[in-house]
Amino acid sequence: MQDIQIIQKCLKNDRVAQKQLYHLHADFVMNIARRYAKDISEGKDIVQNTFIKIFKSLDRYDPNRGKFQHWISRITVNEAIAIKRKNINWQVTEFPERDSKEIINNEAIADLNYKDMIKSMDRLPEQHRLILQMFYVDDLDHKEIASIINIKESSSRSRLSRARKLFIEQLKYAKAI
């Protein structure tokens, strides 16, 4: 059964259809949630909050504006960030200044495997890891990121720049190990 048909039944409070919708998309939502969650318990909280939000706002989904999975992925990211926002201090973290002529050699980190990259990303402070995820993985622009975490767009850009530098340092460290 297609999402649209299930959604129409869900809008009529059909519990069987709601269960179908949940089972069709729970793994997808959990995969997104786990990228943001510090552990499985927090991931489950994000999934639960996401599905509550989905069922409450299902009448606002417009299939003419995009795929259902894209719509629920945005809801999931927003719910994950809402949980993180409560627990993260989004203050600017200062890093020692580097010589402006220093060039980061991307070739030095190019042969790292995916596992090493994820480990390096996991070592980042949460605020930097989340900015990188929102921008590169979830494809949010600076305006969306700024809106989600209540900062200016220019702050989003500078924080992403700092996060990128720190991530590259982590990658270089992983390469050295």
C-alpha cells in the first residue's frame, strides 16, 4: 500500500494504518535519530517524539511539495536538534589561531576509511558534530541551521568553519594512529 493511501487512513484515525506507517518508516527515522543521539536511549526518544509530531501534523503533509520520507526526515532532524538544544551549550569554543598560510593537505586524509571518519566525527564536541551533520549529512543550509539552533546565519557559517577545521584535525590524528 502506498504512503498516500496509508496517510489518508491515518487521517481518519485508523490505528492499523498508523501502525503500518510507523513500521514502514521506523528504521528510516531511527537511522537519522542515531546520527544525532548520544546513545540508543536518546535515539528512541527522538523516534518517539518524531512519530508523535508526524501523527499530529499529518494533515499538513502535501505530496505535491515533496516525498513523504523527505518530510519525515526534516521532522526527525528538528526533533533531534530540539532534544540536543536542551542539553548543549552552544557557546563559541575558541581554538588556537593557526598561521593563515597553513594549507590543509586533504590528500593526507583522503585514504581514510568511513569507519575512521565516523570515529573522528564522534570525537568532536557535540555542538561541532551537529553542525557538520546538519550541513553535510542532512543538507540543511545556513538559514535552516540558524533557525533550528537560534543563531544568526553568519554564526552558522563561522561555526561550520570551526567545526570543519576541528574535524580535519581529528582526521589527521586518526591517520597518525
